[in-house]
Amino acid sequence: MAKANFEVPEITGVTEVPPVQPDTMAHLETFRAKPDFMEALGFPGEMPEDWKEKAIEAMGDMLKKYRSLQVFLDACVKCGACTDKCHYFLGTADPKNMPVARQDLLRKVYRRYFTLAGKFFPKLVGAVDLTEEVLQDWYNYYHQCSQCRRCSVFCPYGIDTAEISMAAREIMDRIGVGDKYCNEIIGKVFRIGNNLGLPEPALADTLEGLEEDVYDDTGVKVRYPLDEKGAEILLVTPSADFFAEPHVDGLMGYGKVFHEAGVSWTLSSYASEAANFGMFIGSYENMRKISLRIRKAAIDLGVKRIIFGECGHAWRVAYAFLNTLAGPFDFLDPKYPVPQHILEFTWEQIQAGKLKLDPSANDDMVVTFHDSCNVARATRMGDKPGGQFEIPRNVIKAVCNNYVDMPDGTIKEATFCCGGGGGLLTDDLMELRVKGAKPRMDALKAATEEHGVTHMAAICAICKSQFTKVIPYYGFDMDQIVSVHQLVSNAIILTGQDEGGDEEEESAEDAA
Amino acid sequence: MSFLTVLVAALFYLATVIFVTGVVYRIWLYARVPAPLRIATTPAPVTKGGVVLRMFREVAFFESLFKSNKLLWILAALFHYGLALVLLRHLRYFIEPVPLVVELVQPFGKYAAFAMVFGLLGLWARRFLIDRVRYVTAPSDHLMLALLVLIGLSGALTTFVAHTDVVALKDFALGLLTFDLKPLPGDPLLVIHLVLVAVLMIVFPYSKLLHGVGIFFSPTRNMVDNPREQRHVANWARKLEEENS
């Protein structure tokens, strides 16, 4: 069990809705970005004297550019349907973590300066002036929202707190108030090419190491190419896939699938990051700038297809925004959607019988699947709505004999965010991350007790990092988190693979 | 012409102007603001027809609310369906001769007033009894419920208890439509009912009642999920592209 200097919530298998406890998370503030990092993103380095006026101006500007902001601030009727849906409220009981109350932090100021009722009868409609206290609340609580959209499923009008959170962060950035974690990371993408600041030689070295590992394991030379011109497929994957556990096992799996499919593929050191933190800070310009790196890499390398690896919010940006931000992609093969998810590719291969699979390689596991929030509520896989639920499960069931789902109401469109998304995967927010994970932990406990679940598979780099860090607080083991393509990698039998006992033992070790 | 008749008529003309211009303005505003990114809450329909169906299910059955909270859904449904039937029944005052369907709705519309008021009282009670709802409730939320309850009660009392001269009332209503004022029956209950309705019309465009309009413009519900198939770029985003290339 991990040690904490805050109280770790107890998990029972069922998440109860807590009574409201004001200000339990008012103390939690994530580190602020230094001036250099702000300026690198096109934001002011310091808060200007007239920050209030500038903030209102920024709000006015956003209201003209984003229908979501305008409609959502007007349409809320305070019915409370959303109040028990956010994992951060369920885990902390702080009422400002209820979606409607979180939106109200912005809405109250919107009403004051932009509506008739707020201008003349503020107390009646709950309108407030923008003050330093209000700004502090904005900073604290808009960095306690992972933009997971769970609230938008349950709101009668589909009000999406993520949109409010993104707009609020953009407004704050425009007056020089930004968070260190997101903004520094975006800076690294511009300077080096990925969130982790891994330069090309480090990437090349990692990939060489993977090639050796796979050869040692299987006797087959599977290639993990970097910056290879003329390859058919450009794989864009989260940089965590290059070195974190269990992410890197997923990367190994992608390579094996491409190898068996007989396609040529490559990674790019220029576009070595699938993740796009520009979305988290609600900055269209920064999000676009990051996306354009992928377009450039695709053109420079002369590829015909773009495929994304296992990353949650990256898949949202890729699936829903890439065409808008960096398209049109008329220079790619029109036979394939742009972009595709690696799971769409792998599932196609499985259906076409192109992969030789031995699910018994994963027999020591009872696996469940965590639907990552962005994938579940902001994307699709395949042709039909809901493919983002079916395809990962289909792939897992093809490589695993023992699969169970967590309880209804905690999966698919109602899935609980891991607690670390939306730019909150930083140590200074550990208390929030641990408490926010509570509903997912309750569900995992229920599945463990009812069905003997031993492992939880995920297809998001943030989820994998968050869970490996946080589940020990709840009495689970970090090795219980696996990548879906890690399961595929375990079960896949490569053409020409070594037969024999040693080989099977090694697979079992990898799986444990 | 009695002073009361002129006053109430003037109030309704004013209320109508404010209501219509206010709502039309909001519709124009919501239609004009771009939605630069495809942000439908998935799973989402992949065709326009699918979106129409999704929107229909939301507006007619409150689909998302049903997923969210069954008790709230029952109260909201009672109020809204009750209100719909009541409004349909009221058409009899504005159309001559009265169409058959409006004639048939009369008994349903009259008793629906009870469902409507019951629903409203339940919704109001939540704002006191549930701590999460209490936290986000402002004075205007209470006032709005009070207004609606008073309209419902005064109307129900007029229908079931203190009957008014409905023939004269219809003449008054038709007179409003044709700008040929006829005397308004002076029952206090009726006057209260009418004045409160006018107040509702006046505050409507400046209140959360705009949710009725807003839902049709909610990008998480009204967007087709086809970003890969069709490129979607807002005008201001296109300008950004042109400036930066």
C-alpha cells in the first residue's frame, strides 16, 4: 500500500454519493507556469495590470468563437442531474467539483458582464464580479477537471464541462496565468518533438533495444523503423510508449502486428508525440500547431496512411480534430480513414485471419477493460457508433480466454475517468488523482471480488501512468495494469517464431 | 373600454414584443456563433437523420435525463408533458372555430394542470431537500418555480373552482389578435393568471428557460459524428489557416 499525507478514500465496490463538504479541495493548486514557458506558447509572461478587463475581453472573444461556450453558459437550469456524476466530486465531496458548480465559477462572471439580468440584478441570478478570489477559484477548480465529458452524457442538454474548463484555461492563459505541467510540455513538443523531451537519438536507441528484445524472445527480426521515407504507414504514438511500463509492451505489440500484416511502417522523430496538450488548455492555435507536425511528417516521409497508437485524448484530437486542424489529407490513400487507430488496424487483421494467435498465452490473467474517457465519449472506431467500445473488447477477447466487464454504469459511455487526464497527471495534484480514481477503484474491486479479475487493460498512456501510480494506494499492484497490445504481443505467434519450452516460459513471464 | 382591459391588453402586447424579439435574437445569436470542432458526445449518430432522431428523443423523452436520474426524470416529465397538454388546450381561446383535435384535448389539458403543478412542487422540493441541488440554487431559481406554480394554481382554480366567463374571455383573446379590444372579465384570479403569464413571457428571453431553444443548438447533441469523412472548418479557423500559411 502506498503512503499518503492525505486520507485515501475507502473503496467498498460501490461508489456512494457523498454529502457536500465545501472547500475540501480549495487548498490544492497545481504549479504555475513560469514566464518563459508562457511566452513560448504565445501567452503573456506576466499578469497585466488590467488583467480583469483583459479576462472579460477574452471571455467575450471566446463567446463569439465557440457555440458550446455560449449555449452551455445559458442553457443550464440547475437541475442537478450532473452533480453526482463527476469522479472528482464522488472522490472529494467538494461541491465545486460538481460539474454544474464548476461551470458556475465561470457562468457567474459571464452573467455579470454579458447578460441583462446579471448587470441589473446580480444577487438575484447569482452573478458576481471578477475578483482575485474568483480567479483563484478558477485556477484551482479548472485544474481539478479532467475534461472527461462524463457530465455531458447525463445533462439533458449535453452541457459539457470540458468545454467550459478548456475555455476557462484559455482565458487564464491569455492573462498570463497558466499551469506549469501542460504549458511546459507543449513547449517541449515545439522544441524537441514530444511531451517527454526525448530527442531523436534516444528514440532510435529505444527502438533498437526493442528490436533486440523481440529477436531474443522470438527469434524473429521484427523492425521498429524511425524516420523511414517511403513507408506505407506513419505510426504516431504517445512518447510514453517509448519507455514507460506497461506502455512500451504495447509498442512492441504494434510492431509485431505490422510485421505479420506485411506492411511497411515508420515512426517519426519530428512527430514523435500523439498526445496534444493544446486541447487541455483550450488553445486552438497551440493544438493546431502540434497537429501540423503530424501533417508535415506524413508529407516529408511520403507515407500513405496515418495510424495512432494507444492514447486517449490523442485519439480524440486525431479522430475528431485532425482533419479540421491539419487537413485536408488528400495526399493519403483515400481507401483508409485518416487517421486510423491501431486497434482498427489490428482488428481488421484479426478478422482477415492474418494474425496467428494463441490466447492461452494470457491464461494466467482474468482481464477487464477500462474505457478511457476521451475514447469513450469523444471518438469512434470503425463504421458504427460505439465501435470504440466493441473493437477493443473484440481484440482482447481474441487474445484472452478470460475477459469480464466491470459493472454497468462504470463502463462504456458511463466510464469513470482514471483521474489523471486533462493535464492533471502531475505529482503536485496527487491528492486529487488518488481521490478522483475512487469510482474506478470501486468498480475494479467489484469485478475483482465477483469475477476474480487480475488485470485491467487500457489503451491510453495517461490512464496507464495514472493507474500504475495510483492503484497501490488502494491495495492493488501496479503490475495489474496492462496495454491491450501487450496482450496481443503475448498471444501473437510470429511467422518463423522459435518453437519450444523456453519461448512459452518467456511469454508467461511477460504476461505476469 | 375599462381601464383593466386596456392595461392587460397593453401588457400582453409588450410581453409579446419582448418575448418574440428576445427569443428570435437568441436563436440568431446561437445560429451565428460557429462550432469550430466536432464535439458530439459519443456514441453519436453518423448521419444527419440520426441526429434528428437523437434530438427528437431528447426533446420528446428527455433521454439523457432518464439515464441520469429516474426521480428527476419523472418530475420533469410530469411538469413538461403537463405543460404541453395545458398549452394545447389553451389554443381554444385563440382559434375560432375550435378544431376537433383541440376540442378532444380539453379534458386532458384541464387535468394535466395537476400533473404540471405536482411536477413543479416536486422539482421545487428538491431545491430544499437535496444538498447538492441546494448548493447550486440561486434566488432566481426559486422565483421561476414560484412564478410557474402560481400560474398553474391560478389557472387550475379558474378552471375548477372560481369559474370565469370563458365566452367573454375568448372574445378578449380573439380581440387581442385582431387589434379589436373586447372587455376582459374582471375576476381577480383570472387577472392574476394573465398578468403572471405576461411576466413569464417578459423574463423568458433573459432566463434559463432559454434551455428550450438552447438544446437545439447544443453541439454535443446536434453534431453529426463524421469528422474523418467530412472536413469541418469554422470561418475564423479558415482565416487563421490563411494567415499562417
